[in-house]
Amino acid sequence: MSINAPRGTQDILPGTSEKWQFVEQQLTDLCRRYHYKEIRTPIFEHTELFQRGVGDSTDIVQKEMYTFEDRGGRSVTLRPEGTASVVRSFVQNKIYGLPNQPTKYFYIGPMFRYERPQQGRQRQFVQFGIEALGSDDPAVDAEVLALAMSSYEELGLKSLKLVLNSLGDQESREAHRKALVNHFAPYRDELCADCQVRLDQNPLRVLDCKKDREHPAMETAPSILEYLNEYSKDYFEKVKSFLDVMGIDYVIDPNLVRGLDYYNHTAFEIMSEAEGFGAITTLSGGGRYTGLVQEVGGPETSGIGFAMSIERLLMALEAEGVELPLDEGLDCYMVALGEEAEKAAVRLTYELRKAGVQVDKDYLGKKMKAQFKAADRLGAKYVLVLGDRELEDNVINVKDMTSGEQKEISLEEVVNYMKDQLTGGE
């Protein structure tokens, strides 16, 4: 009986994993320049965290969470997103009491949602995200948006669109909520079952419905921008002005809402406009939130963040034909001929690796010709040949696989010689 990976999961094999490593390293370096530090949270949390933090009315909580009881009878959930876990850690470890604020984190790790698998959307997927907690300065919003756009641009993507909206503060949202209920109430029976529930629990989510998006009432729904109070209007204008001075292009979409309950003020999505990317164009999204820290037991603290799918990022790179500068070749391949040479090759391979040189060798007892073919398939820059004669003369034959040039180097000098050859003498 063969056992396959569970539906909605995938194996990331060599040949592809190098792309993941490169992308993750680039994102980590970008966060370093923006002074965001890595946080690693548990893969599972108490279910209550997501019920309170993400929101009971969201599709994530109602339909998509992997929730189960542990052996102690406690309800735990595989994390469906990163923000709630980061905020829980921020509160539990009393980071809000430290003098240097805002606290700026980034994370990379697997998330889990039970939904129909499709291209770029798996049940286990990897998210990169950032959170900035402890400041309600509109300049932080602009910084997060700049980091989000740079995440894609620095990897070579060009067909991008930043879509922006304001969800306003609590007062603005409440006024808009009442307007939405009044607007959609006459059409309640025409809406899907989910939207009929949302109309009572969180009317803003009606605007985000995939089933009812073509309903005529959607086009005439009241815009949140019409209900922003003076503070919310001023906040949004400042965010836009900071983006303008950085030269970051954006478009305003008053119908843009985020799928989680904790957002207010700035909300945004980054979309791919690359031809052939697919019907679902969203690459990432995020926004500002106030109240989430309080919801999980901390003091009133404002935050903002975003998250992206690494899978969809790689899809976008492929759609735009971006070739990542991966070095998939091998520095050296060791060819050993004879029992004593084999022992010496094992020692030398170990010494080269300790010196930082990437080395591999034959472990199948192949003949020399077959070992050279293996070195060629692996893209080895150099092949080091050690046989009984070389061992007697205390030398090793070094062949440059690009030029074909061969040299005999003493065994005592070969480690330094290879380091010089591979670094250009630096």
C-alpha cells in the first residue's frame, strides 16, 4: 500500500527548495534593513486565541480551522494566520512594557486552513508576515506598505498594483455599519446564507462575498469613505501623503475590506497584474488594527501588519518569467581510486568542508569515468582526483571543469588552493 501526502499539502524537493531558500533569505535581509526582528511562535495555539483574535464571524473561524482536542481535553488549533499568535506572544511576554517601541517583528512559517486546494492555495501553506505594535503613527503604516511593496520589487516583480482603503475608526465603522444594514436589508432574502448571517454579525464582510459580488446592490452599497470622521479622514490623508513622498503608486478601492474582524483605518492588498497569473490576483494583504492586543489580555495597543503567501510569490515570479540568481552548481567533486586513496579522500573532503568549500564524492563504488559523469551532472566547478600514484607523490590532481586545465597540488596546500580558486584570491 502506498501512502501519499495529505490532500492540500506538498513536498518541496531539491531543485525547488533552493528557490524557497533564496526568497526567504532576501525577505529576511529586507526586514533587517527595516529593523524588523524575527519571531517564531508555536504552530498550534489554544482555539480561543483565534476565536477572540480573528473573530467568530470570519470564514477562517467558522469553516477553515484545523481544531482538535489534545489528550488533556483542551481545544487546540493549528494556526490559520500569524497575527493572533504574534500578539499573544507580545502580551504574554509583556513586550509592551519595554522602552523601545514600536515593537517590529517578522515571521516565516507554515499556516493551516481547511479549504478547497487550488493552484497557489494549499491547506498547509507558508506565510511571510510582519507586525509593528505600539504606535498609531500613520508613518508606520507607510513604512509597512513600503516594506510590502519592496518584498516583491526587490525579487524582480514589476506587474504589481497596491490597492488601498480606509476602514476608519470605531465611530466611523459604526456609522458605516448602520448604513450597510439599511442598504442590504431589503435584499436580505436574495443574499447567500453566509451574507444573511454577516448582515447581523459583521455587515462589512458582505462586501467581501465571492458568491454575491455580482448582486446589483453591491454596486450601490454605501462607501466607508463617505462615513469617515475628521480624525479618520486626516489619518488616511497622512498615510497617502507619506506614500506620495516615497513615490509609491497606489489606487483607492472603497470596497476593499479584509477578511478578519480586527482591522481598522488602513487596509490594503497587493495584486499581480501579470498575464497568465490566474483568476485570483491577490498576492498579499494587511492593515491596521486596534483592540486586538486588548482582546487577548493586554493594554490598549495599536498595530499594523501584512502577510504574503510564499507559494503565490513564487507563482508570480514564474508568471513574469523572473529567473532567480541561484547557484545550483557544486564547488568540488572528489574522485578517489583505491582503498588507501579512499581513506585520504574522506579526510580531505572533511577538511575542505570545514574550510567552507562545498564538496561531494562518490558513495556507490563507481569507476572513474562514471564518477566524472556524476561530477558533470552535478555542475561541479572542479574535480579532485586522488589515486595511489598521487598518494605516493603527496599530491592531488585538480581539474577545472570550465577550462579543462589540470594541475597537481600538494595535499598540504590543496585546501588553501581551492579556497583561493573559488573566491578569486580574496
